[in-house]
Amino acid sequence: MPGLSTHSGVGAVAIWTSADQPDLGDQLTARVIQQELLARLPGWRMSLFATDGWRRPAVADGGLVIEPLRDRAPAELAATATMTVVCTTDPYALDLATRLDVTHPVVAFGEVPTELTNRAALTVTGPNPGLLLDRVIDRETLPVRVAQLRQLSEMPVRGYDVTAELPENLVFEDRLAILSGARSVVTEDEHVAAACAWLGVDCRRPDGSAFEFAPVADLKAELDRIAELAEHTLAERGGDLTTRMSVLTEENHALRQAHWQLRRRMLEERQRLAEPLGQAWRERDDAVAEATVKRTENEALTRHNEELAARLAHVEQELANWRNTKLVRWTRPLRDAYGKARG
Amino acid sequence: MTPPRITFVLVSYGGRDLVVRCLELLAKHTPVPHRVIVVDSASPDGTGEWLAENLTGATVLRMHENLGFGAGGNLAVRQADTELLCFLNADIEVADGWLEPLLAFLDTRPEVAAVSPVLLNPDGTVQEAGSVIGGDGWCRAVDFGPEFVREVDYASAACLVVRRSAFLEVGGFSPEYEIAYFEDVDLMLSLRAHGWQTWVEPASRVVHQRHGSSSSARATELMRLNHETFTRRWPDELARRSPVVGLDEHPHRKWWLRDQLAPYRVLLIDDRVPQPDRGRGDGRTMAVVNAWREADPRARVTFFAVSPERAEQVAPALAARGIEVVWGVEDAAHWSVERAGLYDVVVVFRPHNFVGYGEPIARAQPQAVKVYDAEALFHRRPEQHFGTSTDVLERRSWAVQADVLRQQEVDAFTWADVAVCVSEEEAHWARRVAPEARVHVACYPAAVSAEVPGWAARQDIVFFGGFDSTPRTPNEFAVLELAESVLPPLRERHPDLRLRVVGADPSPAVLALDSPSIEVVGKVPDPRPLLESALLHVVPMRYGAGVKIKFVDSMAAGLPFVTTPVGGEGLHLGWTARHLIGASPAEHVELCHKLLTDPVLWTEIQQGLLEICGTHFSPAEFRRSMRDVLTDCAVLPPAP
């Protein structure tokens, strides 16, 4: 297992999660925050952490690489990231988070103790991240997974309802697939309900009441604020945003240059291709015109030939008729004899 | 204890002995902690039962009916709890050191989902170094061309390491396929559709025995059925490709298919596979190749070495960095016809390569942007000889040589769409003879150490330059002049002064210089320690063109040098020039003496040279220059 990444990239966000636990909420929150922040902070390193991380492998983690928090010093953890987002209720992680240096910005996500809320630069309490699964899972893969589960006899072929907790040793994607294929879901788990809302599956509490969630736009706004805080922190720390801006401007210029050259190249190639093509078209048109003339001439000649053939046939017929006359037939021996006599 | 990172997945259908043999080899040659899951796809011969009862150290799962490889793989992955998966066919034979390169590759390339070793036939020949997928939906193993690390269209799941998260993200093996064939091809396209890449790493090699578990008639039928499914599922993807059927009649399509994922394809042509430790401009060639390589790891960078010199030894290091190295080609034009229409850019170094290779090769690549990289203006060397020679016949010969080379260089610059020179002076000449070409200056990157030793930590003088084992090279002339005309008068004033001659392949005349006051060191793996321990670098060179890389290295090592106006060309020496450049041996003696006796001046010169190096010859400056070359070739520059 590689060590803690220190690759700087643009900046780095450490996301402290409970993704080493099997519940849907543990898996879902980590993934959503990681992908949503990455979309807002392209080029940044987003590392997932959990109390035991990869030291506690589980089927449910779906192969995510999660760094362990245990046995790591707060200073070491703070040094690897520009900002830390805490979205776990694990006591060990929460205690560690409160011991991070006060200058290191921390964002508390969800219900966390007051001690952490007090030192957090931002606290985000709602709505459930399960409503924002678009960047985490490709909807089109869910029917494929449903088909796989059915093929392996791990899911009913016909319609079904989910009324109990799903088994623990299911990967995140399978859980979503099972929920997506259900007619209805009954649960007390708010994360399951949020995922069902995203999937468009009817989901209620055991007492029949429906779940209510704040608009997803609120969560997006909170994530925007987290991203802004990250950029601010980076600027304050290294003051490197201005440099970055100039680097990006330079890159933008180079990209425009390359794009311009590419367009120019395409134009040149098009012209190079069009030249012989134009010549070929001209030659083709000439050939077509010539062929038309020849065809017309040919038709005329054919007609003339037909006329001559008809005339010939007529003349031959006349000749044959003449030869068939009694005068010609009967005088033939006489004419032959005359011919011989003349030598 | 560190938990396992990888789970090996085998799907069996009969072939108990093969499975056992495969697992034995796996256990023997896989030192890292791992898990093994064997899924038996309802073998009719009792293999599943036997494995379940007898296999230790592996999880055995049994399917109630033969659902095939894809379903078996999906079932196994659902039980896996590791970061990585490795699909293995039972007829794969692994050997020592097979896994480490694959894991190392994935650790350094987060954008790569899957990596495959090269599959070998039992006789050791290459069976498959990745495969190509044709527009007709059929695949063909890449068992042609040089081997190097590269992205592939498809790599067989006979032996494939995949990130579990990526496998799950794309939905695993599609259940639409029959028992076997094409489910792994489909997986590769799904991975790519989700932004992942698949690579082949030739540092890892395994033997694939190819014992199919279905009869050939059954196999053909399955292939036909799954081919239909595959073409139905990926019509748009296939529409962009040439067909695989008929590849042998149209060999250029092989290369098109092999390289179709690359964002650009560049061909670089030079004398030999670059050996930066031997001078002769190879260090710069390597830097240019690196710039093309680093601009995009997925790009196809092909290096065409005209001479096979030391290619066997040097090429593997380039191949490991994803550079295809070609050498030993007898008919360059025919070689290019085989790859007709493949390259986006063709770069030629040096005029003789333009004449013999660049121009004939470019004929079959009419679409390519043509780049002439001058490295130096070669006609200037015979011109300099013409100027110094006193023999009439010799002068005539130099004049003829200069004429021929000048014409070749004019032709090369005129032929090029984009040209690269190493100094503004040479670029000025190029712009004059070829006003249509876009001429850039990109010299050579030399990184300045954070701390270089000062006057007190240094002693003696050094000469640095390669000799090519041949007489009458510019460096041989220079070192002979140094030993004969500069060193003796200098030693009169500095009796303990010693000279070290550092450089690959010293000629007999250079070797003969070895004496108590002159040490012929020859080639060293890294000249830097010698340059950082000497007090002065002296090279009275009369002949040469372009920027002399030896002086850039010298500047980067904080080592002042004394040379001629020819040696100082293009170095941006500014005010330091009057202390470093001399035209005659007498001037050189004076300049050397001054620098050897004046620590204050020496230190000022050192600081000045370090500043010049940082400004004009830094890696950042070179990257910037090469970025401009790339963008002029319509290639996107590397991300900042």
C-alpha cells in the first residue's frame, strides 16, 4: 500500500469519512463529497480517510482506497491537506479533528459535537448527500447490475419490495441496484431514503410516513462554499492562486495557439484534399460530357447502321427474289455454257 | 499485518489439474499478501466438488449452472474486499517478479483502471501485448512491433489486474454475453466510456498455454453469438475503426488501430537511440524526446534510430517510459509506407538524416506536420575548417563539403513546416533561408543545483567532451591544442596544475596525452561531480556549431570556463564573455591565469554563469520553448 500522498497538485482536501463501515450512508457520503468537491476544484487531490481505512477492508467499500487515521498525528494529517472535511460520527475521528491545529481549516459535515462545530470554519447540516448521486454512479449501469444479480439468483426476477435492511456485505453499487429495481422501499435509514429519492423509487418509513428533504440546491450551495473556502485557504497559505492564474492564462494561450494551428492544419489538409478532388470532379464531368456525345454519336450510328442493315436486307431480298425468277433459273445452264465457251 | 491488496479470481469449467497447477505457481511466485477466489461454473466433470473439498487457502464458489466467465467473475468480485482484482485463466503460468511491475504501474497512474502483462506463448514468443478492436468487432492480438509500455484498446482478462472500484463503477462484466468470449472486450470499452484507461506493462510477462475449456465447434459458436452482442452494444465506437479482417493485406491499418487511442502520434528520427552520457548532442535529443513524451502520457512517441548503435542496451529504458524505439530498418521509405498516414508530426534531427530518412519517410505521411530540428548548423563546421586550413586541396574539399551541407540544410528548413534551432543566431539564418517555416529556439535544459561548491572546494582544470573514438573531431582538436599550447605555459605559472580529460570514447591521440599532469578519465556515468570539483573548464575549440552543451552543463555546475568565440556561441554570456572568451592560446593562458588566481573575480563569474543558466537554460525555459513547438504542431501542450 503506498504511503500518504504528498503530491501537491493544485491543492488537497482530506475527507474524513466512515467509508470503512458497511452502511449505505457511510459509503454514500464519502463518495458524494469527494466527487462534488472534485467537480468544483478540478486538479485538486481529494483523499478519503477513515478511522481504520484500508486496514479494515470490506466488501462494501467497493475497492475505494481509504487512508487510515488511526496512529497518525494531527500535525501529519494537517500537513497533507489544504483543508479537512469531517463527515463522520466516529468518536476517534472526531476527537482527532478537534486536535488539528487551529490554523488548519476544518469543515464539519452533518451532526458533529459542539466542540468541533466551534472550531470548524464551516458547518454543513443538510440536506442528505444521497440526493446528489449524479457524479457518483452512472444510472445506466444500474439495470446491468440488476440483470447480473438476477442472473446470479441474488435478486427476484419479478417485482419486489424492500422492507428490511439490506445485507452488510453488499457493495455500494449493488445496494443502489437493488433499491433501483424495487417497487417500494420501507426504511428508517435517511440515507436509503435519500438514495431512493434520487432513484425515483417510492420510499416510506415503517409507519407509512414519507421522508422530506430540503431542496438539493441548498446542498450544492454549501458545497460551493466549501470549495470557495478551500481556494481562499490555498491563496492565503501559499498565495499561489495568482501564480496559478498566470499559469492558466499561459496554458489558455497555448491551447488557443494549438487549436488555431489545428484548424489551420485542417484547412490546409482540406484544401490539399479538395484540389485533387476538384480535378477529379472536373475530369469526371468532362468524361461524362464526352460519354454523352459518344453515346449520342453511337445512337446515331446505331440508327444509321439499322437503316443500312434494313436497306441491305431489302436489297438482298430483292436479289433473292430476282434469282428466284424463272428467267434467271432457266437461263442459268445456258449462261454457264456461254461462260465456259468464253474461257 | 497489512491486509491483502489484491484478490485473484479464477473461473473454472473442468480442468481441475490446470487450476491446481495455476494456483501452485501463483502461490510460489506471488510474495505479496493476496486472496484467491475460484468460481466453478458447474463443471460437469466434478471439478467444482473437488476444488471445494480439497483447495486450501482459497475461497471456492460454485454456480448451480454454467453461466460462464463473466457471471463467474461478477460473482467472485461480489465477495472480494481488496483494492485490486486480478482475473486469471487457469492456463496462465506466472513466474518470479510478475506482479510487482503491475502493482507499481497502478500505484503511479491513478487514471489507469486495468493493466495487463505481456502474454507469451509456451515457446517464449509474444502471444499478445494487448489487442486491437476492429470496426468489424473482431479483435487481433498485438504480436507485432516493438514492445513498450502503452495504453491498449483491449487486454485479455486471461491475466488482468483491475481496480475493484473501477470494475464496480462500470457495472462489471455485462450479463448479456453467452458463456465466454467478448465479455472482457466489452469491459474494456465500458471502462473507457467511464474515463478509465487500460495499459500493457511489458516488464511483467506470463505464459498463456491457451487450453480452451470448450470444444472448438462450441467455441466458434459462442464467439459468433457474442460477437453479435458486442457489435450490437457498441455500434458508434466500432464505426470509427478500420476492420480487423484483411489487416494483412492493408498493413498500415494495423498501426492505425494500435495507435488510435493516442491523442497524437509523433515520429522522431535521429542518428541513434540517444545516449546522453556520450555527448554528440544526444543529451539534447533526449530532452526533446522527453518533451514530446511528457506532453501527454497517452501520446504515441516513436523514436526511429538510423544506426543500431547500442540500441539493445539503451532502448529498454525508453520503452519503459512508453517510447516506441525502432532501429535496424533497411528501407525507410517502405517502413513508412507500412505505417502510411499514421503520424501527426514527423521530427528529423540533423541534415544527413533529413536526406536519407526524413524526406523519404515523410512521403508516406503527407498529413504530418514536418519539423526539422537543426541541433546545429552543420555547414558551419567545414566553413570553419576552410577558414583555418592552409592546404589548397584540403580547402577545396572543405568548401565542397560546406556547399553540400548548406544546400541540405536549406532544403531541410524549406521542407519543414516548423523548425527548431538551438540559438537565436542560427534561427536568424534559418528564417532567412526558409521564410515560410515557423522557426523556434529550444536549446537544452540544465538544472542548477541548489548549492554549488565555491572556489575553496575546487582545484585543477578539466576538459569535458566526447570523442567518438575517431580522430580529427572538434573535441580532439581542442584538447590537443589545450595540451600542447595552453597547458605548458600555464603550468609554468602554476606548476602543480593538473588537467582531467573527461568524455566518452577518447581517440588514440587523446589517450596518448595521459601523463602525470594530464589524466584521461574517459567516460563517467555522471560528469557533474567532476565539474563541481574543478576550478576551471578549458576548451579552446576552433570548430563547432550550435550551442555547446558542455558549457551549459558547466554553467549548471557553477564551473567557469575558458573557450573561443566558436565555443561561446549562443550562450548569452553578456559581461562575463570578456573573462571567458579568447581567440588565441596566449589569450587563453592569460584568462585562465586570471581566473586561477583571483577568487573574487572567479566567484563573480560563477554567480553570473549560474544566473545565465537559470534564465536561458533552465528546464522551465526549455519546457516553455518546447511547448511553443508543440502548439505550432497543433499538439496540445502539457497541463500546467
